[in-house]
Amino acid sequence: MSGPSGSAALLELRGVCKSFGNQLVLDGVDLAIDPGEVVVVVGPSGSGKSTLLRCINFIAPPDTGAIWFDGRWWRAPRRSPWNPLAGRGEERDLTRLRAEVGMVFQHFNVFPHLTACQNVCLGLTRVTRLPKRDAEAKAHDHLERVGLGAKLHEYPERLSGGQKQRVAIARALALEPKLMLFDEATSALDPELIGGILEEMRKLAAAGMTMVVVTHELRFAMEAADRMVFMDHGRIVEQGTPASFRDPSHERTKAFLNAILQ
């Protein structure tokens, strides 16, 4: 298979399909993203948005299709990467891929038995094999950047939801990813905490981080996105600039936006 259709693309999905049992969740998705581009994905629940992100970093490997990332095509493993007795070479490759594709989840996914600093250090010592002292110094730096310099040694039970999400962001950024994925990063937060997390995401966008963001925060999408993508029933229905989404061309997009803006 030849390289991506756009020579500058950092990420490209071609014909990506994903099913869970008999349910087709992604139906032939094609999408290309350039370095430094911020793409916001919107759509109704069950449209395949979160599964799209999980296919990009192979948490949920696509059933068919291929994914280009940073100069290489990635395809569904020949054997299950979750079988510890099979596919070891593939799993090592996927570990490297995931280190370069940071992901922030809806429900934080921080480890409750580790402090904020230890949560950030874990990937540095396990994935990049950074010595413990260097990992701690790097963790301190990234936690300072997200405003948690005073919370280095606190356990998650003593942190607010917004603080836990900042730990998750710092943990992903510490690995120096080339691409960041945000999966409804604010939807589990109290309303007064959402603004702080969106501001951290705006800073990343302004700094040139390539990002794919699944969110219902349309104001953030209109302000921060270079491109918006609307999904429904596992397909990309419409995509364009935020300005174009103020008057979308597809009736399904119009109906969705009208419903959530009421």
C-alpha cells in the first residue's frame, strides 16, 4: 500500500471498520490529519466517536482498513495483542505507537494507589525506560505546567475530578507524544471544573500539538478547532471549518446541532 493521500499527513485512516459482536460501530472511515491540526469530532451518542479514537491507538484494533501514523502503516494484528502467548512482536510495536499517541479518557483512568507524581512517572519508567530520578524530575515539570505543583504527592482520592484529569493530561504529555487524543475529557466533571480543562487543551492547541478531540463542548470546538467532523452511525457525514459548521450543508448535521444548541 502506498503512503498517505496527503504527503504532509501525520495520521490517515483508510476504510477503517470496527464491529463489536454483530454491531457495526465504524463503517469505512476515511480521515487524514496534518501535523499541528486540531480536529474536533462531534456526533450523537453511539455514532462511533470514542471507538474512532480507540482504533487510532489500537486500544480497540480495527477489524479492517489501515492507519498511517508518522511514516508507517498500521493494520489490525494478525493475532490478538491481548494474548500474552501470541503476537509479542506486534504488541511491542503497539506499545511504541501508544507512547507517541497520548490519550486522555472521560473517567481519568489514573491509578488510585499511586500519587500524582507516581502516575506520571509510571509510563516514563516502564515505556521509555527513563531512570527513576529523571522520571520524577520530568513528572514534576509536567505537573507544574498543569497547575499541580502543590499536589505532587497527593493520591487521587484527595484530588478533585478536574485535578485528576490534569494528572491524566500531564501523564500523557510526559511521554512527548506526537498526537493527543481527548475522549470526552470534560463530560465527567462538574460544570465549574470544565473551563480549567478546556483551557489546558487550548494551550496545547496554541502550542501546535496535533489533536483529535471528541467533545460536546461546541463553544470550545468553534474556538479551538481547525476542522470539525460530524459522525453518525459509524460514518463521517460532514467535515469542514468551524465557520462552515455554523451553516452545515447536511441535514443530519443541521438536526444534531439544532438539538444540542436549544
